Amino acid sequence: MNKWTKVIIFVEVLWVLLLVTCCAAVVQVITARAETKTIINGQYVKDIDEAPPINQVSEALDEQDANGNQLEYLGRFFITYYCPCRKCNGSNAGIDGFGNPLEWGCVAVDRSVIPLHTKLVIDGYDMVFEARDTGSNVDGHKIDIFVPVSHNEALEMCKDQWLNVWRLAE
């Protein structure tokens, strides 16, 4: 083998090693992005075996129905998430529309579509939410769910989700 053949073989081996390293890095990124992230009882959980069901009628609907409460279907709403930071809340950071601290279960709505203090059941969540906030980015058929996480984590949770929403009449 001459000198140039050895150089070419060496360069090809380097390219293969680089390609394998890049593929491994891509697999790690995809795996990290695919982690199931959810909130259970107001706590952000990174590692969970099973996320809440999305786009299926929630168990909360069955529970509320069994308690004799009536549910009124409001339609499909675009669901987003917000945290208590100033980027999400401006000068009202951490405070809802009534001056109370934001907490899990609080949602921001367009008052012309859903009145404040309305109790809501959102498909895929086994709980009842309350419309206690508004926002400049919440208009029409959009609901912004408060989550007690960092701003970046709240942004990561935002996916193109249109979910069924019901009003709970007590």
C-alpha cells in the first residue's frame, strides 16, 4: 500500500467514527425530547410511566356525572400552558385575575367565551379547572393552563393541542 492509500483509508475511518458519534448524539436528543412530562397534583413530573390520556373522555367526566353534576359541552379549545414568570404574566407575575396566587387548576380564558369562575373539565385531565385568569394572548377558543414549572418547561409543554372542554354546572 502506498502512502496515499493509507491516508484515504485513515480519512474514511475518521468519517465513519464521526458519523457514528453524530448518530448517537441525535438518538440521545430524540430520546430526551420523547420523555413523558406531565403534572400530577400540581407537581411537574419528569419521569412517569404513563401520561394522562389525551383526546379521550377523561375519568373526571365520569366522576362528575356520577355526582349528579351536569356537564355542558363547550367545544374544542386550543390548549397552551403558562408559568408564574413575568414573561407569561407581565407585572402580575404569579397572580391570577383576582389578585390570588396562581395555583395548579387555574386557567386563563377569554371572558367573552367562558365567564370567570367557570368550572371546567378538559379532556385528558382527571380534575376540574377554574377560569380565574385572563391574558392578552388568550382569545376565542383558547385556554391557557397554569403550570407550576419554569418558563422553558412551560414552553416545552405547548404542543398543538385541540382538546374537548366541558362546563361543570353544579
